[in-house]
Amino acid sequence: MCADLSRTPRTLLVCDRSSFLDHKNRVSSQVEQLHFIYKVSVLLPECNSASSSLDSVFNSFTSFYLIRKLPIYELLDKDFLQSAVYQGSVHGLSFRTRIDEDNCVALMPNGRLTLSLDKDSFELLGFEGKPSRFNHRSCSRFEVSVDLTDSSMAPGGRGYLRLLTGLKSHLQLQTDFLLSHHPGGGASLQALLSRYDWSEHKPKVSRRCLSNLVCPAPRSCDPHSLLEWLGAVDADVRCENSSSSFLSSFVCPEANTTLGHALSVSVSGLLLPHDVQRLIQELRCYLQQPQLESWVSLTVHGFTDSLVSWGGSEHGALIGGQDFYSLLMFHDHTYRLYLSTATCHTCPP
Amino acid sequence: MDEAQIYTQIPHNLVKSLNVKPQSSSKAAAFTEAFLKNSLQKPSQYDLKDMLTHKAVILGYARPKKESAKRSSKKAKGLNARQKRKMKIFQIKPEHQRYELFLPLHELWRQYIVDLCGGLKPTSNPQFVQQKLLKADFHGAIITVVRSKCPSYVGTTGILVQEFKHVFKIITKENKLKVIPKRNSVFAIEINGFVSHIYGSKFEQRASERSAKKFKVRGTIDL
Amino acid sequence: MTSVEEAEPSGFQRVVLTNASPYQYLKIRLVLEDERSRLSDVELKSFIIAGLKSLHGEVGAALNFDVLKYDEESLTALLRVYSRGLVKLWSSLTLQGFYQNQACAFRVLQVSRFTGISSLEEPLIYLLFHVTQKKRISHFPHYCHPLP
């Protein structure tokens, strides 16, 4: 029994070290792979206030829409497919649904619609799916995944009609839904939005000025300790503890320097990978300015209850973890990219 | 009537009018003996003299032996399963697999259920209706698969043509004969606004055996 | 603990670390019967240690864990524990039923394997829409049994 108790699940952390100048770097493709982002946080050392160009990027994240009680069959609407799914990329995710207990829906930018259903709903739907990878003992969850751009899913096709009747008459699935579209924005979604109760939301930007921050050496620090420290800074956890204090023995790992100032900016909402790309470009420009500390860090978190992980692979919350990556950029165009994923998931790209 | 009167001579005045000849008593006794000999089936078994002293004698009639029982068992034998299979008795010929051919059967079934449930008004007690339906015959009902472990069965609807122990055979509006296993599916039956759900896994009986079966009440049923 | 290293002459290097994370992080909320009562951070930690002791004995009580952050208003705390102690800590939290003679329960809101604390922040999007967060049943971890 004791052996079982100390057992922990497999964990995976991928650390990439390369340079933006290297033609083999895959940062942009890796950024594209994480579809549902809820938070981006940036740590700018030795910085009091972000430059205006950086600020404008923070403020210009694409806004997103929340539709209340959207019947999921509306996503198969012919006009919606024509105006949004076939043109550009749609990011859609059911909101306030728990991956371990509710039915979740995601619409990915490549036109793939994924439903994660409990057993009863799956049996009602009557559409081909496969058992979830995160079933424990008995088969209690199923994943249905269809490519809406496929010929069989074209309006009027067999698969299309079957899914439509399934969602319309057998399983009347309704959830709150977050939706955003690139590059069309709200215009291409307007037809769908107008039929339901919807609201537009701007991603929320919050800035925090930090002073006297004890900081490890980013290049030499152990990845786990570094990530822990970055997380602690973001979550505003004090690290002025001693190893003997009762409450917490957390200290800054391999304390190296003390930063006089630092700026921590975070953006949250349903964010698009495209905007993250722009932010990375802007941060690279920012790094070219002469300054004391020559690094910045960018951490991107996926939705905890998102049903897809890296790429299109399945995501399960019960067995822990969120998907996130941390990008550490240096003055000389080199970068460190730490990609993480929850247990049992496939290796990030 | 007196016995003596039977043995009396026929009066003379009647002899003339009836045109019969009176017999002497000895002749009559010989006749009776000969008659008995002919009428009795196995005269050697009986002592005729002895029999005549008794009153009850069965003449010209033999009690039927138990041949009829033999005959009925022969009838029940009929065809065995192999012969039935060979003759395809329970298979519906492709030319008869038409939805409209079975519509009258459906109408008949509706009447049967309405009769069974005593009118089936909207005010009827659903539990009472369900109790009746449990024991009823479903041939001719329109059934729909509402839930199934196998997604491709879900939504299939048609008239129930044949019911076997483990499968339903239904004919769809597209004139397709479909075989649907009872196990791992839930069926819905609609009649006059009453929709009943049948858990196929609990229904794996022949229709005739089901009528005698007692169903247990369960809180929740999983597929 | 293993690591796979792929080094290429072009300067691209990829290191895959498996099972190398030393810590696990839990975000928990204490739900008390009397919603007005409050605990200090020290009281909370003592309470958790008492729970560990009652379930796992003296060895359990000696388990090291840190209260990284504690919000007295919402009774929400961030805990850090060595990976090997996670199951012990989680199980003792789940079975903790009474605080000073009033019924209580720990809701395990999030558990993070090794991602660092940042991902344990309250998903801001929930705050954004002023949603009252639905209480999540704290699931006992499944991996007490060897996964196939």
C-alpha cells in the first residue's frame, strides 16, 4: 500500500533551446498548436512601464463572444459554415462546462468539431465516436470528433444529416459557448450571434509593478525551479521565507540577482494563437532596445477544461494538469521554450 | 311394462293386420342366442347363457380405445426446427418486405392495445398502461431505438414484424427489413400519446414466455 | 527519472524530462458549516497536519508541505507538496470532516502536476464574467492503482 501511495503519474516537460535566427526553429508552429488559450502572462524585468507599441499589442487582442445557451446544432448551420468555418479559423469552446462531468464541445480552427460526452449522452446521440482515453475501469466517457471541412460533412451529406438530427432531436445539447474568429472577427459570426443572447468581451489586461524581486539566473537555472519561480511571481507568492519557517519553505531557487523593478502583465480571455504570435514579435523588438536585463518571459496557459490538448489530441482534467508553455527570450535572439502537458498526453510538438 | 307381457303371444286379431307370424318360445330363444352371437364382438369370451341372466348387455358398440391421444401427438410433431429453417417459414420474402403491407397489422395492434388497456384515454394511469404493455404482444407496433451502445442503431424506426428471443425484426419506411438486437438498446413505443421506453436488455424473452414472466421493479437501469 | 537529449549541430536542442518534477501543487478551498468563521494561515496548516496524523499516523504528520498562498476571505489556499506525498495529502484532505465540532470539507479545486504555480491561479475568465464557481467534488486521485 505504501508503494502505491508514493506513486505519482508520469510527467512530461519538453525543453527546447534554439535561436529565432535558426531556420529550424518551430516556435510559430508550436504556438499555433495550442488552440484554446485563456491567459498570457509576460514578465518584463527592469521595466517600469511597457512601451507604447507593446502596450498597443496588449490592448489589441481580438475580442471574443459569449453566447448563452447555444444549441450545438447551430454550429452545423449552413450559413455559419460558409461564412465562418470555411473562411479562416474559428475558435469555439463550451464555457462553464467541466471536462470530467459535463458534456464539452470545441470547434477548432482547422474545422474539427469535437464533443466530449458522458456515456448516456453518447448513447442518445447516435453518432460514431470512440471511448475516451481517460476512462477509468469502466467506459464512461466518449469522444466524438468530426472534420466539418470533410466532404461527408458537407451540408446535405449523410454524416452531416446524421449528426444534425442527432443534435437536434435525440440529444438536445445546449451550452454557453465562447467564440472568436480570425480574421473576420464579429462580422462573420453576426448571423449566428443575432439569434441568441450574446455579449462581446475584450480580453482583460492587468499590469502589476514589482519591486525588489529576487531572481534566478534564467540561463543556468534548472527548468523546474525556474518555472516554479515564474509561476510564483505571476501568482504573487512571497518567496521571502526561510527553510525553517512553519508555513512555507519556498524560496527563490538559486537566487542570483535582485531586480529593482519588474513589470508583470497578463491578458486573459479566449485568446487567439495569432495574437500571441504578434506579441512574440513585439517582444523581440522590445528586447533589441538597450537595457540592463536582457530577457523576457512569456507564459501561455490553455483552458483547464478544454477538451483538446496540443494539436488535436484529447485532454482530460481528472488526471491533472493544464497545458502551458513558457517562452524565455534573450537579447541575442536565442530562446528557451518549455512545453508541458498533463499526464498520459502525447508529447507536445 | 311387465316382462311377462313381452313374452306373450301376439293376439290373433293383430296377426292378421300386421302380417307377422307369431314364433314359438323355443324358436325365439334360439333367435336371441344367434343374434347375441352375431352382435357381440368377441363372443368366445362370453358365456352366452350366463350373459342372458344379466340385464346389461352392450350390443354392436365398442368403447373407443385411446387412439385419439396417439393421433394428436402425431399432429404436434409437425416440422422440426431444421425443417422450418429449410423451408424458410419465418423469413419474409423480399417481395413482401413492404412497409404498407404491414400497416394493417399496425392498425390491428393499435386496436388490440386500446382494448387491452380499456380505452386508453389520456386520463389513463400510465403505470397501469405500462403494466398491460409489459405482458402485451408487440407485433405490429411502431418502435424506435432511442438509445443504444451502438450508435448506428439510434434513430431507427419501423413496424415490428417479428420478435425473437434476442432480436426485433422491424420494417422501416424505406422498405428495409432490419434486425436489431434487444441487448444494449432502449426502445420507445408510442400509442395515443403514451410513450413507453423498453430496456431491451431486460426484455430478452420470447413474446409468449414474457407474458408469464414477472418483471422486477428496479430503481435505475443501465444499458 | 529520465531525460532524452537530442542535440543538433545547428544549435537546436531538445530535452525531454519525464517524471522529473519534484513538486505537486494543489489549490484547495475549505468549506465550513458556519460560513462566517475564519481561520488564520497557521491554523489551516495545523488543521491539515492534524488530518494527516489521524489518517497516516506520525509518519503522515511528518510529511512536508508548504502553504504558498492563503486567502483568509475565501479560505482558499495554494499548497505545495513533494510528489510522493500527494496521495497522502489529498486523501487526508478528503477525509477531513470536522473543524472544531463543525462540519467542514476541503474542495480540491485544481491539482497541477509540475506546471508551476502560475497555472493554479483562479482562471481569470471566471472572474471576468462574475460567475459563482460551481463547487467541484474533490476527486480522489485515480492513480492509487497502477495504471495499465
